[in-house]
Amino acid sequence: MDIATIIGLAGAYLLIIMGTGFNLGPFIDMPSVYIVVGGTVASILIAYPLKKVLGIIGVIKNVFLIKNSSPTETIKLLVGFAEQARREGILALEARSQEITDPFLKKGIQLAVDGTEPDLIKDILTTEISFIEARHKYSITILEFGATIAPAFGMIGTLLGLVLMLGNMSDPDSIGPNMAVALITTLYGSLIANTICTPMAAKLGGYSSEEILTKELMLEGIMSLQSGDNPRIVEQKLTAFIAPGLRAAIIKEEKK
Amino acid sequence: MDIATIIGLAGAYLLIIMGTGFNLGPFIDMPSVYIVVGGTVASILIAYPLKKVLGIIGVIKNVFLIKNSSPTETIKLLVGFAEQARREGILALEARSQEITDPFLKKGIQLAVDGTEPDLIKDILTTEISFIEARHKYSITILEFGATIAPAFGMIGTLLGLVLMLGNMSDPDSIGPNMAVALITTLYGSLIANTICTPMAAKLGGYSSEEILTKELMLEGIMSLQSGDNPRIVEQKLTAFIAPGLRAAIIKEEKK
Amino acid sequence: MDIATIIGLAGAYLLIIMGTGFNLGPFIDMPSVYIVVGGTVASILIAYPLKKVLGIIGVIKNVFLIKNSSPTETIKLLVGFAEQARREGILALEARSQEITDPFLKKGIQLAVDGTEPDLIKDILTTEISFIEARHKYSITILEFGATIAPAFGMIGTLLGLVLMLGNMSDPDSIGPNMAVALITTLYGSLIANTICTPMAAKLGGYSSEEILTKELMLEGIMSLQSGDNPRIVEQKLTAFIAPGLRAAIIKEEKK
Amino acid sequence: MDIATIIGLAGAYLLIIMGTGFNLGPFIDMPSVYIVVGGTVASILIAYPLKKVLGIIGVIKNVFLIKNSSPTETIKLLVGFAEQARREGILALEARSQEITDPFLKKGIQLAVDGTEPDLIKDILTTEISFIEARHKYSITILEFGATIAPAFGMIGTLLGLVLMLGNMSDPDSIGPNMAVALITTLYGSLIANTICTPMAAKLGGYSSEEILTKELMLEGIMSLQSGDNPRIVEQKLTAFIAPGLRAAIIKEEKK
Amino acid sequence: MDIATIIGLAGAYLLIIMGTGFNLGPFIDMPSVYIVVGGTVASILIAYPLKKVLGIIGVIKNVFLIKNSSPTETIKLLVGFAEQARREGILALEARSQEITDPFLKKGIQLAVDGTEPDLIKDILTTEISFIEARHKYSITILEFGATIAPAFGMIGTLLGLVLMLGNMSDPDSIGPNMAVALITTLYGSLIANTICTPMAAKLGGYSSEEILTKELMLEGIMSLQSGDNPRIVEQKLTAFIAPGLRAAIIKEEKK
């Protein structure tokens, strides 16, 4: 569970509410919600296939709720597999592969245990990685599209309000409040873009590259253990993927 | 037929109309239509050759009405061809090629049946793919140009209205309504850009890459069956192009 | 002669004039012309060497007035040359080269007739193509620079007008008309950018890539006919450059 | 310690304060600070993992406080090492490596002294360089995100203020001051972006490429001295990395 | 000396002054100068090291005052050297190298005369070219940074002025003039960006690529004459770098 996102979101809105002096009433206007939220969703539906738009919810949920296996733990797991494969043969991994929770790693180990050709394993897993990456990229693109289109619908709403207001200025006292309502859509559009779409797209991008790195680590590890590499070599190959600080930590731990 | 686009377009305008309290009168102004719609079309004509601009209508219609062959069905079709070619010889495909509706696939199969050199087949079909891609890209470019130029003509219209209004302020009561009319062009420009040009360009881009993928799949399949590959190999080569989820579906189906 | 450009330009201004109710008087202001048109030209002179800025007029005139040889005609011409060269020897092209109007093709044929080394011909013509491309690119860059700088000078003019107006508000009746005049520069800047610079740059880009394609076709044809290729091979090599639709047209015509 | 940054920051604010006539009172408003500073930080927390956001402070401090070893000094040091290694053997560097303050250089020399395989040294140090670079890049990305998001929260704050003000215009005298307060958030957002985030990101980028250059110089030097290169060769290889002016300085110094 | 730049700069300001009716008084305001000019310089100092910022003055002066050797003259000079080297041996160039004013060419000829290894000459001169290019690029980056930051400080100044004005609206007659003063900073920012930073960066970019081309021509010429190439070959190699029009001019001149 990602704490920072929740702290950030809660914090942003708390600070904004504080900034208004806890006076939220003037900022709630249902027609403005229809125009900005509805218009943004409608425009996304014009731009992307329904299935992909619905898929984004799954991607976001996945990314925020499922904890990525940390690279260091993945390396330790793979080195452990390599040791066992060396002692008891690669078939011994069959039983252990049942415990693996990551479906990508599980599939890879099973392919190796089944004696699949190394080239085919590499091909299958590489395609799978590129499709995971493409799926993430697609969701990021939709969020970035939302970040552009939401302020545009905010402006459209404000223009609608201004045209209505300017066309009917018989009551001077209503000008101020009418204009206030007209500006609310611009506010909504800016909030959707700057507290949801833009930062979520950035975080999704970060998570995605982390997950891709872990998957590439797994691929390298599976290839290495299938070719019967010495567990030390497996470790050396894998630690090359990670930050020097983490690398030192793994080596230190082993020396103990 | 693409439902999401229609839902999206209808939804966007319904929500906007709801947001105005079903009061459309003040938003209809013919001179504003001339300036924004006309100006945008005129500027597109300055920027792109007439033939290409007219071509965009065909591309959009094609893309929204013609159902792309789904990758899984294309794979099944090609594997079926490979099986028949293996049993009865490649000439047996001549009759079946008549039933193919996709002109690209039909042409490819006929070239293979005619005994054309593999290199030449590849060259012909690759050029054809690159021209399909370029034609799509061109239409996307024109839509993106429209998305930039429509708001600019919206602003030009508003400036025209403001200059006229400011130059003649003898009647204070007309200031509001005149300014309302001036703002309508900005509204039109923003609606054209954000409900039509920008999302259509995005959807066209998505459809285009799907169609290109299917065409590349067909090319790979034709090359593979012409070289007399085993149908299983053909299938393996082609499933590498598609998402692991779909791939599993094909394999599962066969095992039945 | 490019009809679409003229229709577009005339149409854009006609629609704008219609939009103002054929009331052009309030939109003509000489000091605004000085600031926006003059300032844009002056800023272009700071940014680009005088010779290049003057050169742009030639490039635009060339591009709009000289009809590009169509790719299909160029192919037919080159295939004809190849047939004659095969029958009567390459020297027979000497006489015919006199009739060629395109200076690039003429030069290439003469180099081939003179027995210049193929590598040298290729080198000379490739450099020539890259310089043609660079010259076009340069003009496009200047137009795009104009598209950015003209609205900036429009805003500068409006700021000048506003400062003068706000500094002297003793006569309330002059505020409106003064502000109208101030806004005219922004209008001019936007018109220059959106009806001239931006769409012209796009059209120039399209023309340029068409011309480059034709030149590459000529280069390929000259190399092919100099090496004594069979006219059918020359044709096959050249048709690979063009859209499948056009390709089919050439082949059909021959079969007749 | 970087003087220019401090002069720049102090100067910018001094000039702004002078520009206001030393009248800072009207520009201080706590709710505006909550909305802009708080909202920007909150949005950064949504967009980037907490650990990375905290890490940025360390990177900035490091970059501004730790003096980069200058390339010329690094070259002299490495040439000195090469001379000693040639005279007394590479093991003689063990003692000297203790005095090295740069951890990257120290690690590299120790690896060379330990007789590690050249390929492995190169691999380890290259990974380390790419992680240093990625860490810097990450901080720059966060600063650039701040430069985009701070003005957005400035605008959000101004919209909040305008909506509140317009909804309650019973007291005409309060309109001016209320609008002044509403504009303060836009001012804050612009100041954060243009005096802190944008220029700091630029300076960080400059420092980063300087540090990476020095590290690559060290890597080249370590590889060269381990392979037993003549000190003159080491120097020649390393001076190729630096500006001709600096290169001449090193050579001149030696001739003395 | 570059005439166009001066004509452009003088012209831009003359036209602007004409546009204001030769009434400059209202546009001069010292606090606005402090905020915009001072703030821009201060922000540049935060973003770039002091030495590089000072260096930009030298680069601009160099670029505008020192006349680049024209490519055609450089070619004629190098062909002359090649002829002399062929007749009297390469050592004969020693004396002539004293007359060369371009330090890059002088250095290259001296290296060739000294009998330096071709690879080393190429390495030394290539590094020198890349450092010249980097130095130019750096100055362009600083100018482009100025083009972004100056309008931002213009807006900051206007916000400062508006907040002060709105907070104290007791005297209605002062509102206009105060707002005029507030807008002056936006005007200054826009003038700095659009008449100085942006066009200067463009011109510097053009000059830079011209100078780099000339240096690459010199490098090619030096390598060619050192390897004892026939002067005709030297000429052919070098003319490949320049526009076909100029190329023809050189050849024509020789035939005379």
C-alpha cells in the first residue's frame, strides 16, 4: 500500500480546504461536475477504446495495492533457486515453484523445469515483459490525456457560464455570484489535472519502470540458472542490475 | 462500429447541454460558425493539399466503420491456410483466397500462390504497409493541426467581437450581450479541439497501430506458409506478436 | 499553381470579413501594422542572415508556382530512357537530355552520359538532394519562427496600448475605443501566425517531402539505367517508391 | 560552496523587494502559503515515492556543498598514481588509496590493487556511474515537476479566492483587497517555479554532467593504470576528455 | 560585422516607438527595470555557473564581430596548401602557417608539419571542434533560458503591482496609472524575450553551425593534404561539403 500517495492526496485537499477557511459551500456546484468530470470522461471515451479505459482502473489498483517484489528479495530468491538446482537438479524446483506468488516468475521457472529451449523461454518472457510495459504505458497515456482535457473542459464550462451571465445582466447583484459559479469549472479542471491525473501518471511511470526492472532481473536469473550457472555467478549477474548501495547490502549479508 | 466514440460524443454534448440548464439559444450564432468552422477549414486547406484533406474523410469513415480483423482470428485463419497448404499444396489456396475480404491478405496469398519470389513478396507487402501507415499518419496530422488552429480562430473571433464592441460603447446595455457573442467563438474553438480533433486523433492513432499490427501478422504468416513451415511453427511465430493473454486463449482452444 | 492555398487564404479572410458584418473600418490601424508586421520582420532579421531571409521568398514562389514532376511521370520518363539506352547505348541519351526541364535530372543524365564513375554521380546527386532539403527546412524554420514571434509582437503592441490608455483615463468615453485599438495588434499577430506562417510552413513541408521523394526516385533511376539494368528492373525498382495505388496504375497502363 | 546560486537567490529577492518599494506587508498571507507551498509538496508526494522525495534534499545539499574534484586535479592525481604504479608496482597504491577522499576513485583503485579482472572493474564502476546519473536525473525530474505544479496551485488558489470574493460582493470596498489576496497565490507559484525549481534544476543538470565527466575520467584512468600504461599515455588518454584550454595548461605545467 | 542584426534591433525598437506615437515617457519605470532585468539576470546566475554566464558575452561578441572564414575561401586556401606541399614537401607549409589567422587551422597545419600521427591529429582537432560546439550550445541554452525566465519575471512584476494597487484603492484616479505601471514589467519581459533572447539564440545557432562546418572542412583538408593527396582530390573532397551553387563557382573559377 502506497502511503505517500494517500498522504499527498489527503494533504492537498486538506490544505486547500484550510486555505478557503473551511468554507466549502461556494465550491460545490453539480452542473459544473457534469461538465468537467463528465466531459473529461466522455472525451476519454472518444479517444480510447472502452476496454482500455476500463482496464486503467485495474492497472491503477494493481500498481497501488500489489507490493512489487523488491529487487534484493528477488535476487536472494533466485540465488536460492540456483543453489537448489545445482545440488538437486533443476527438476527439484518444480515443487518450490508452487510457492511463488509472482505469476511471471512462476511461469518462467516452470518453463525452465519443463526443459523448454532457452531461446524460446527468452522469447516468451521478453514478449510478456513488453506487453506489461505497453499496458502500463497505455494507462499513463490515458492519464496524461485526462490532464490535458480536464482543464479544457474547465475552460469550456467557464465560457458557457460567462456567455449565459453576460447575455442576461439585468440584475447587477447576480453578476458576482454567477461569475463565481462560472469560475468553478476552471477550478475543477485544474484540480483534476494537478492533483490526480498529472501526479498519478508520474507515479505510475515510476512504479512501471520498477516492475519492469524486477521482471528483467527475473528473466536474467531464470536464463542463468537454467544454463546451470554457479550460484555465485547468478548473484554477480543479478547484482549488476541494482544500485551499488543495495548491492553492497546483499554481499555483506552473505558474508555473515 | 465503434460504440465508445458515439457514447463519448453524445455524452459530452449532453452533459454540456445539461450544464447550461438546457438553454441552448444564447450559444447559437451563425457569424461565429463562419469564423471558427470556416476559418479552421480554410486554414487546413492552406496547409494541406485538397486531395489529402478530402482523403481524411475516407480514412475516418474506414477506421470507424470497417471492423479490423482481430489478431486472434487472423492467426486462426493463417494457421488454417498453413494446414491446407501442407496437406494439398500451396496451389490449393487459390480457391480459398477468393473468400478473403481483407484486400491486403488476399493480395499476399495470391502472390504466394503465383510462386512470386519471397523477397519480392516481402518487399511489395512491406511497402504497402508503410503506405497504409503514412496515410493514417497524415490524417492524424491534419486532425492535430485542426486541434491547434480551431482555438486560434476562436480567439481571432473573440478579438474581432471585442474590437467592434469596444469601439461602440454608447449603449451600456448592449455591452454584456455583445461580449457574450464575442466569447462564443472561443467556446466553439475549444469544443472543436477538445471534443472532436484531439480525441479523434488519439483514437485514429490507436486504430492505426492495431491495423498495422494485424498487417504485420499477415505478412509474417504469408512468408511462413510460403516457405512451407509446419502449421505449429506458423502458429508459434504468429502468437509471439500478440498479448500473452490472447496467446493462451488460442493454445487452450486448440487443446480442446 | 496551387489552388487550395488560394481558396484557403481567400476563404479565411472572406469568412472573417463576413463574421464582422463587412465592417472593416475599425480593424485598420497603421501604427498596429508597424508594430506587428514591422516588429516580426525586424525580429526575423535579428534571428536569420539577410540572405537567407530574402531567399525564403524564392523558395515559397518556387514551391507554389513550379509544378513538381509527378512521380508516375518521372518513372515513365526514366523507364523510357532505360529502354532507349538499352537499344541505342547510353550515349543516345545525350540528345534527349536537352529536352529535360528538371535541372537535377538533366545534370544526372549528363553525368551518366559523360561516363562519370557511379560512386561520384551518387555522391554529387546525394549532396545536391541534401542541400535542397536543407534549403526547404531553413525556410520552414523561418516561417515557424514568424508563427511564434508575430503573436508576441501582437501582445507587445497591446501592452503598449494599454499602458498609454491606463496612464491617461481623464476622458472615460475614450477608454473603449482606445482599448479596441490596443487589441488590434493581438488580432494582427494571431492572423499572421494562423493564416500565413503556420499553414504555409505545413504546406511547404509537404511540398518539400514530395520533391525530395521525386529527386530520390530520379537518383535511383539514373543509377539503375547507368548500370545497364533491364527497363523492367528499372521500373520495378522505381515503383517500390510510390503508393501501391499509383504502382498498379503504371503496370495496368503498360499491359494495354 | 557555490557563490553564484546564493548571489542569484539573494539578488532576485532583493530586487523584487526593491521593486515593491520595501513594502512587504501586503504580500504575506498564510493561507496562500498553505495552498501553494503545501499543495505543491503534496502533489510531489502523490507523484514520487517518499524516499525519493526525501533523497532530493541530500542530492541538492551534496551538489551545492561538496566541491567536485576539478578535472585537471583528477588527471594530475591519476598520472601520479600511474607513475608510482610503474616504479613500485600497483600494490604500492594500496597505502595511497587511503588518502583519497572521493569514494568512487577510492573503490576503483582498491579494486585494481586487489587484482580484480579489468572487465569486472569496468562493469562495476560503469554501473555505479549510471546509478549516480539516474539519481541526479531523478532529482532534476522532481524539481521540474515542481516548476510545473507550483504555478498550477498558484492558479488554483487564485480561483478559490475569486470564487469566494465574487460570491459575496455586498461590501464594494472589500473587493480590491480580496482580489489582491487572491492574486498572491499566483505570485507565490510563479516565484517558486522561476526563482527556485527551474533554475535549480538547470544548475543541478550542469553539476551532474560535470560530476559524471569526472567519474568517467577516473574510470578511464583506473583502467589505463591497471593495464600498466606508461604515465605519458595515461595523461594523453585523459586530457582528451577535457577542454583544449585546460589541456594546454596541464602540458605547459609539466614542461616546467 | 553583422548588419542584419543591427538593422533588425534598431528597426524593431524604432517601429515600436513609432507605434506609441514617439511618447516614451510612460514606458520608463526604474523599479520595473530592477524586477525584470535584475530578476532575469539573478535567475540566470542561480541556474548557471558565474564563469559560464560571463563567458556568454565573449561568445556573442566573437560570433558577431569576427568574420567567419567563408567555406569557398577556406577551400581555396587548403587547395593552395596542398599544391605547395606536393611541390615543395609538407615542411614548406611551416612558413606559410605563420600567416594563418584562424587558430584552429594554424594548429592543425603545425601538427601536420611536425609529423604528428594522423590519428592523433584527428583526435585532437575533433575534440577541439566538439568543445567549440559545446561552448556555443551552452551560450544558446543560457539565451533560451533567458527567453523563458524574462516573461516570467515580467508577470511576477505585474502581480506585485496589482497586489499593491488592489490593496489600496481609496483613490480611484490612481487605479489607471498604477495598473499601467504594473503592466510595464510584462512589456519589458516580452521585449527582452522576443527582441533579444529568442532571435539572438536563433542567430547564434546559425553562426555556430556555419563555424562548425568550416572547422570540419579544415579538418578534412588537413587530413587530406597530410596524407599527400593530389590537390585535385583535396578539392573534390572539400567541395562535397558545400552547396552545389558554391561548388560550381569554385570549379568555374579554376577553369579560367
